[in-house]
Amino acid sequence: MPELLNFTSVCNRSSVPVMDQSQLLYILTEVSPASSISGVRMPLNFALVLDRSGSMAGEKLRTLKEAVKQIIAQLSEDDILSIVTFESRTEVLAPAKPGMDRKALLRAVEKIRDGGGTNMAPALKTALELVKTHHDEKRVNRIVLLTDGEATDSVQNSYHAADEAGSAGVPIICLGFGQDWNESFLFELADRSILARPGSQIGMADYIPKPDDVEKIFQEVYQSMQIVANDLAITIRMVQGLEARRVWQVAPLIRELGSGVIEGRAIQIPIGQIDRTGCAVLAEVSLPPRPEGAVRIAQADVTFSTPDHGPQRQSIDLVVDYSAASGFQDQLNSRVMNIVEKVQAFRLQTQALDDARVGDVRSATRKLRQAVTILLAQGETDLANQMEKEADHLESSGDVSNEGKKTIMLTSRKTVRLSE
């Protein structure tokens, strides 16, 4: 049987110099579906929870409705979609039921009108009950929340709903529209909805700066629900003497995984579900001094399951050549180093935000400008320009702008798709 996943694990250097001290090495492990499973996704069971408060009037609501219609057009007959709207009150526009009735769903979307406040928690709880009605491990169970403002009801009630969603195995994807929503609140909601599920990925949140961006972000959310494999875990087993220092997930989002994934000489990363775009992790390890010669430093394993093939395992040996010769050890893997630089830019941006919060404007500004240099070198011109603008604003005002916080917290976490 052909391999079901494209699985690679490579070092930033295949050859290192012989020296009497330890040296750093980066290991990039990437996983994406092979053609044999990339076209077969699990059926969906999800709820759209849409803010229709008064602030959504006009262009916001029009573009939102068009984006939802495009999602409906892409659904299959096996998918289940429910639609919940909220303002001062919650309304179920489309209940969850099998059998795709596109015309009925489109009619429901057309009925959405702007209203009053932003009472969020009742809408989240209603959506969760709808998804739970048809919850199935063979389906992709999700809630997609879109809001353009801060909740006018109890924040704790929304957190409680997110906790319940996590316990039920229903991650919440949070989308902030415009400038007036609370990024920390949406991050917390998204993360709470997956923390009760060991091995799950980080909660997904995204930023829709303006109405023109709604369609693009909604398509990204839809793609994130195209799940092709379950229970995916990456393990890197190192030989004696190697030491793991730091580990990041770098696709589809960047996040530092912390010391909890390092267990002795093994790095164990439970990813959970992966979509058609795949995932990737980056490990920073310390190589001990060794004599000249090729040595197997680690074995990378990926385990997973698919509805059609059951549990699977693939493995790769990692070999590094210790060489006393000069020159060729300095050759670097450009793919790995590109990811290392993205991680560095991410760290600088998040550290700058932390520095600004405690009033260290000078340090925050310096780190933002360092991130700009890296982003420009990588061709990330738009994000670099945003960071440069934010550095200027921080330097002159002493604080990060509302837009800047959202850009740093959300946009900076994104990395390249594996196909790139």
C-alpha cells in the first residue's frame, strides 16, 4: 500500500564540524496528505455563530452573508450545518439536520438583519447543543464564531460555554471583524475549547481587518475543516547525548510547545487532526562533541489514523556527518532556515508586545524593527510594513495601537503553507 502521508524530517545541516563543544541543530518535520487521501475529507458537522448586532450594519453584514453563501455552495450532501445569529437575543436560523438543503440555508442567510447588543454566551451554548445533536467522531465537529465587538453579557458565561465545548470535543474557531473586538478574549475562547482534549492543536482565531477580507478568511476557515487524518502524533527519538532545547509547531500556525513535549531523549508532539494543508514542527537540539564520521542522531515517527485505513505509522532516520574537512559543513538547508527565521520574527513580535505592556517602549520598538528586517528579507512586505508602522506609533505614543495588538497576536502566528 502506498504511503498515505508525505512525511519528511530534515536537519538545517547534514554535515557539522568536529569540535570539542556542543553545537545547535534544527530539525524540521513536515506532514501533509498524499494524493491517495488528500481528496477524501471527513464530513462536517458545524455551526456558524454570527454577530448581527447594530455595529454589523451595512458593508460588514453584506460581505458576511456573501461569504457564508460561498461556504454553503461548497458543502457536500453528507455535511451538517446549523446557523445561529445573536444580538440582544439568540436566533436559530437553520437547525442542524442531515441532508443538505442549500436553498433553505441560503434563504436563512438572506433573513439576517442587524439588531441590538452583543449577547454572546447564549448563542455559543445554543450552537454547542446543535452540534452535539449530531456529534460523531467520524465527523469534523466545530463551532465558527464571528463577532465585531466585545460581548455585552458575562464574559465568564462565554468562557464556561467554551469549556463545555472543549469537554464535548467541539473546538471553537473565533473570528474578529474590524477593530473593536477583544483579541485576548477570543484567544481565550478558542484555547479553552480545545484544552480539555489532550493532543489537540492550538485554538484557532483570526482577524478580519475590513469587509473585503471576509471571503478570504472564511475560505481559510473552511479549508481548516477539511480533515483527512485523525490522532496524528509526531515523535523524535534522539540517541544518547542529544538534548532537545525548544520545540515549536510552525504550520499551520506558529506556537512554542513548551517543555511538556520533551520527555528525556524523546520529543513527543500530539497534533490530533490535520487538514489538507498538513502540519510541521521545528525542534532545536544540542549536538554533543563526536569524532569524525556519519552518525544516526534520531528517528522521526508519525502515527495517525484515517477512516478508511485505520492506524498507520511511518518512520525516518536522521543522519548527520561529523567532518573535520573545511567548507562543506557550512551548507545550510534553505527550507529549514526559512522556518527558523519565521520563528525568530514571531518571537520578536510577541516579545515586543510583552515589553510594551510593561512600559519598556525602547526594547519593544527595537524588537519590532528587528522583526521588520527579517520579514523584509523573507518577502513578507505587507506584514513588515505593518510592523514598521507599529514601531513608529509605539515610539511616538508609548503604546501599541489596537490594530497593532491584533496584527501581532494573530497575523504574526501564521507561517507558510507546506505547499509553498
